[in-house]
Amino acid sequence: MDNNKHDKSLAALHAQIAPSQEPMTRTMIIDGKEEVMLSARGLMLFSFYAWRDDRKPNGKQFLKEYCRLLATRKYGGTASEIFKALEAMSKDEGAAWMQHTFDQYMGDYDIVGLFQGLKAN
């Protein structure tokens, strides 16, 4: 991967990212009762903060898998390169980047699939 291209794309991304308006929770009816659940976006950010704030291994494992999936979707670079770029970001930059990449490359089922993969390990 061309590092200059990646650095420029990160700089451009940081300049244009605005927090998503999509909610972090969803309201669902379960057994006739209204329940509030984390959305896929909420689960993704929960994992990011678990890794960033609390150094939880499961959070890091999720993020490495997230970066692997991004690499398969032609984000640019290998999973390792993408993860290293994420590690270098501040917490606010990383959270904004996660939301942006989710909007551009992922969907709810992708996040659920990543969590199911972690649960199996």
C-alpha cells in the first residue's frame, strides 16, 4: 500500500468526519415488553472503548477482525496496517473513524457476524 496515499486519506477523513446520526441503541419488543438494546453501531463502539479505555482483549480481538474485514472490502492496506493506523489515532479520532468506516463499508449483519465469530473462539 502507498503510505502517502493512506496518510492523505486519513487526513482528509479526519477533516470531514461528523458523528453519525444513527442511534447507538434500538428499542425492541421482546416477550411483549419494550427493551432497549445496543445497535450494531453501539456494539462496535462498545468494543472500541473496551479496548481503548480498559485494554480488554476481546475488544482488541474484535477490532482486529473488523480491520481484517475492512481489508477484504478494499479499504486500503492490510488488516495489520489498518489496525496500526487505528492505534495511532486519538480516542475521539478512532471513534469517528469507526463510525465512518461502518457507514461506508459495513452493515449490521457484519458486526453481528464478527461478534458471533468471537463467541465461537
